[in-house]
Amino acid sequence: MANIPVAVQMYTLREESEKDFAGTLKRVADIGYQGVEFAGYYDMTPKELRKLIDSLGLKAASSHIPLDALKSDLSQVIKAQHDLGSHKVVCPFLAPELRNEKGYAELIQTLNDVGKECAKEGLSLCYHNHDFELERFSSGKTALETIFDETNPEWVNAEFDIYWLTRAGENPVDWMKRYQDRTPLVHLKDMTTDGEQFFAELGTGGVDLNAVLHQGDQSNVDWWIVEQDKCKRSPFESIEMSLNYFLSKHS
């Protein structure tokens, strides 16, 4: 558990990044994060970005790439990962109009196709869940089960988001165990215990974070990634609180 590094998902800091991407990355490094998961490169080329994160002592844990770009511009996506020093590509979201059995079947084919090409280039493709994938098909299986059961495990991995799994009434550790060799990335998030079930700083909500962290080694997690989709305080303050909680569990 102690050897797994921690990154921050830059979507948490999207407004700050739009104003000053380089300055935001410096703040992330100063707070103490070891890496970042990108959600766009703003006005920088991947090579420029690599030079910057190297100078800050940060590593590129992975990059969230929209499904359309994975389908239409995969060669450029792969080149960008090589330039960044990132070894993982994440499909982050499925549009509402595709959340049906036909849409998921198409997604599974795309993930297999893209994952195969990524694997040839030494990259790992992951799928990031929300709660809508926990809806059940006519077969009785959830969409999320179907995605991982019908994709090639050598080509397609998981980035389990423990907030969304918990919100859907699932146990994140059960999913990490079920797909034990396919969980290189895990989104660490907490959730308020009130009816709002809002995004919360790590350690301030009701998600069983300890159980998730203890499962990390067995599941061969490469990176823990802190994300907070929305913050009720400064996002910098939120990610610092979350990192402090994380480090308190590793002291």
C-alpha cells in the first residue's frame, strides 16, 4: 500500500487550469502530489507539458481522452502519451444517447479495437465508470460487468471510481477483487453521508476508503488518483485535505 503513488485528476482544477495551467501544475507539485491525470492539455503541446512536469517532479499517470478522439484520432492520442511519458489512456465517459444495449455493444467493440492498438504501443487502455453503468441489461448483468466481461483483458482495463460505485450501492472492493488484474488506476473519492451524497474530501465522508487502500497491492494498482468533481471550498484546499488524509494512512 505504501509504495503506490498518488496523482490528482486535473478535471478537479479545470477552472484554475484554464486561467494558468502551468501555475496550477506547480501548485499541485507544491502540495505534494507525485503525478497528474490529464483531462486536456490546454494551450500546451504534449512535449512542452512533459518538459514542465519533469521540471516540477511530476509524472503523467494517465490521460482522459474523449471516446470520439479515441475513435477518430488514435494515432495522435498515442503519440501524445509517448511525448508525455504517460502509459495509460482512459475512456472517461459515455454519452447519454449511447447508454443502451446497442450503444454498449458498440462501446465494447471500440474498446477492444482501441485497446489492441494501444497495447501494441506499450500503452494500457482503461474505462472509467460512473453510476449509470450499474443499470442492468435484460440479461440481468450490469453494463459495467458486461463491459469488462466482453472486452479482452489483455487490452482493456478498469479505472474504478469508488464514489460512483458507492453511490450506486456497490462495494468498490468487490469490483477491485473481481477484476483484480485489471485495475491499474483507481479514483479515490469520498461522499457526504447526508441525502445530497455530494463529493467530499477524502476522510470526511462515508466511503470505506481504508478497505479500498488495503486492496491496492493485491489488485496491482499502479496509481491512486484523487478527484473531486465539484468542491464547496477552493479546489486547491480540497485536494490538499485529501492528500493529507491519504498520507495519514501511510505514515
